[in-house]
Amino acid sequence: MRVLAAWDWHRFTEFTVWGVLFWVNALVLIGLVITAVVALMRDRVEKPAPNLTPFLGDDDLETRRLERVLGWALVFSAVLAVSYGVYWLREPTRQAGSQTYFDEGAIERGEVLFANESYAVFNAAASLKCADCHGPEGVGGAAPYTYSDPETGTAYSAPWSAPRLDTVMYRFSPDEVRNIITYGRQGSPMVAWGVDGGGPKNEQSIDDLVAYLASIQLSPEEAQKVSAEALTAAQGQADKLVADAEVTLDDATTALATATETLDGLVALPDDDPAKIKADRAVTVATQDLADAEDHLAWAQEWADRRADITDGQLLFELNCARCHTKNWSIFSPENQSLRPEDLLGLPGGGGSLGFDLRDGGVVRRFADTLDADGNPAPGSGRDGQGLFVRNGAENEKPYGTGGIGSGRMPGQCNDEFASKFSILEHSGCMLTPEQIDAIVAYERCGLDAVKEDHAVVEYDENCES
Ligand code: HEC
Ligand code: HEC
């Protein structure tokens, strides 16, 4: 019954190659059955034995009959020849098609694999708890991570942000997602899950996970909405940090006042009275909390000053690119004042988890304004070429810019280039708007090199002439 339930009945009613072939075959089969039944029911007439009936003469046999037989042979050979050709032409897509063919059962099995305890389908023996890090339904989250300061050796808890996966198929094709899950991301908490990468799961399970992820992808409108919300949150992040720090400071001030009042009320008691010792300790703790809250507010204000007038281009780069292109970005949080950016982070654009340095004019060199033989901008070159690269990402073994070769690990922001090739993808479009992509390109070309270690804001000319 499960197999039947998993079978996609829509395939019979859709006007696709598969659907049409199915009905043609069904009609032929019905025809054959009818012919057979009719033949069986027809009255059987006694025929004279073949050796007693006269057969065709030589003239008939060697001319008309022979020609008819040869004619039919020619027709059938032609049919064979043509169908071999068609088969050969379709073979690559046929394989890709079957590789990316997932049934309803795959999504259900993938959901069980992805689930953590918050899912109704959670199965302690089978679930891999992807949702622990990536959030339920892939809304994004964080992986527990401990960072130890290379100089002091001090260890800090610094959660490593885990990307939203309900938009991952705007950034990567289903095949690239399959690769990421199979091999993990070296140097990050995302481990290899596939047998090929040294993980526990066979290809079928990885395909099921890909099918599940495909099924939870947001529409382009929803994806752009969550991207816009993330941008708004980032714009307000420093101010929120200050506002929160002010509330904490108020609370700490009140707590100290209360503790001091309690202690003052016990002034008549001897110093070694347990109640007085306790109240005294409370004042010490509250005093320390107040000092910490003051420190934190000072840091929050400093961070807000550094980030005043930040451009959307920089924020969008930080939100969408820095995790791979800025060292330690994924564990940075301004809330954590003991890990300040100047101590923790690489320079903006300088080597992240996938270690690709965009600094020192690297981007502008890669997307230089080169001309083709006719004097037109060479395809993929210059600012426009860079915009397309950010939009569509890199493909494995495909060239980009001037002399770049992709590995398929640089994500795009739009899937319309490949969405039609994968039947499991329901949506086609972009998770960022063209204006947002332009803003990122401007920041990369004109702003990136100007930003300092403290990740403060610098002014840059969005139309810089480099
Ligand atoms: C321990 C936490 C953790 C678990 C469990 C986990 N991941 Fe990840 N995953 C991460 C982190 C962190 C990243 C980002 C790594 C980086 O910074 O490059 C990531 C990245 C990814 C990406 C790439 C997303 C992108 O846009 O770059 C995919 C796809 C993914 N994980 C799928 C899965 C699936 C499927 C599972 C379950 C089999 C899973 N992850 C389990 C932490 C986790
Ligand atoms: C998941 C990691 C990842 C993220 C996120 C990412 N990149 Fe990349 N980027 C790469 C990798 C890897 C390469 C090298 C090309 C390849 O291997 O496909 C690359 C290459 C580049 C290059 C070309 C550098 C050169 O000199 O060849 C530019 C420019 C770039 N990325 C910009 C961006 C921008 C802008 C964003 C955000 C919109 C971004 N990247 C997000 C991984 C990432």
C-alpha cells in the first residue's frame, strides 16, 4: 500500500512524453487483446493441408511479394535507426531526469531524516536532526561551537550560524545541494553525511533529503521577503544592541539599589549573621553586574558609532557572502563583546570558511573591463559580468570572469538558469532583487578594500571608476 500511495498518479494525466507514451501503449495493448479475443471467437473453418494447396508462382514470389517483404524490412530498419538516434540524443537528459526524479515517498522519508524532536514525524532511530542546526522547516539557526583564542587559549562559546535551507535552491542547484550534504563543509560544523564523504548515509537517503529540501523552498516573493526582513534587522542591529544594553543597565541599577537597601535594613545584625552575609554577597554580585552592564553599553555604543550610516551593499554582503569570504564571520556576533571584530574576524572579503580572498583589487582584476575582438565588452567581464556572476553563481568546471574556473561551490541568488532542468523545483526566480545585487557588486568593487579590521563603515562611491 505504501508503494501505491507513493506513486504519483498525476503522471498519467499530464501531457508529457511519459503520459502520452503511457496512453499510446495502453491503447495498443487494448487493441491486441481485442484482436486476440475476436480471433478466438471466430468460427474455425477447416483448411486444406498446406501441401495440398497450390502456392504462388515464381513470378509472384520473386517480384511483388519479395519487394513487399523487403519494403517492410526497410521501413522497420528506418524506424530502428531513427529511434536509436533519438535515444542517443535524449540519453544525457534522460539520465539527468531520472537522477532528479523523486516521488512523494522521497519527501516523506527526507522529512524524517531532517527532523528533530520538534517534528511530529521524528524517529529517534532514523532522524539526523538537521533541524537542530538549520531550524525547523529550514528557517535557519546555529550550530554549537567553541572558539579558542589562538593567542590566549581562552575558549568562548560562539555559535556558528547555519544558513536558512528554505531558500538554498535559489543559491545552489539540487545536484550541488546533494554534493554539500554528501561531503559537508570542511572546517565548519556541517559534517559529511554521505558515504562518499565518509558519512553514514547512502545515496538514496541523500536524495530523499534533497527532495525534502526542494519541497520546503519558499516562492521567490516569500524568499525576497525574508531577505528583506533580514536586511531590515541588520540595519537596526546596532541600535537594538544599544537599546537592549540600556534596558540591562536599568535592570542592573535597580537590582543594586534593591540589594543595597536590603543590606542597609540589616545594619543592626552582627556581621556574621547568615542573612547579613547573604545580603552582603548579593550587593557584591549586583555591583559586578552593574559594572558589566556599563561595559556592555559602552561597547554597544561604540559598535553603533562604527556602523552608523552603513550601506545596504555592505550589510547584504555580510548577510549573504561574508560567511564564505570573511574569516570567522559565521561565529561573529556584536553581542559577544569579548570577541570583538578586530580580534576575531578577518578583513572584509578576506578568506572565510571556503577561503576565497576578494581583497586588494582581486574582484576588479577578476572582472576587469576586457574587450572582445570586435571591441565590445567580453562576455562575463567587467561590472556587468560580475553582476551576472553574483546573480547566477559558479558552476563546476565552468569559466567565469577573466581566467576563473568555478567549482560549483559559489552560490548564486537566482535559480532561473537551472530551475527548468530539475523537475523537483517548483519555483523559479531570485531571493534578492536586482537592486540588492547591484548594491553588493558596488560594495565589492568600491567599498570592500576601504573597510578596516573593525568592520566600521567607510564611505565609498557606488560608481567608483575601478
Ligand atoms: C551541527 C549542526 C548542523 C547539522 C546537524 C547539520 N548542518 Fe548543515 N550546515 C551547518 C552549518 C554551520 C552550515 C554552514 C557552514 C558554513 O559556514 O559554510 C551548514 C550548511 C549546510 C548547507 C549549505 C547551505 C548554504 O547555503 O551554504 C546545506 C545544504 C546543509 N547544511 C544541509 C544539511 C542537512 C540536509 C543536514 C542533515 C543531514 C544538516 N545540514 C545538518 C550545520 C549543521
Ligand atoms: C558557500 C560559500 C560562498 C558564499 C556564501 C559566497 N561565495 Fe563567493 N565564492 C565561493 C567560492 C568557493 C568561490 C570560488 C569559485 C568556485 O569555487 O566556484 C567564490 C568566488 C567568488 C568570487 C570570484 C573571486 C575570484 O577572484 O575568482 C567573487 C567576486 C565572489 N565569490 C563574490 C561573492 C559574493 C558577492 C557573494 C554573496 C552574494 C558570495 N561570493 C557568496 C564561495 C562562496
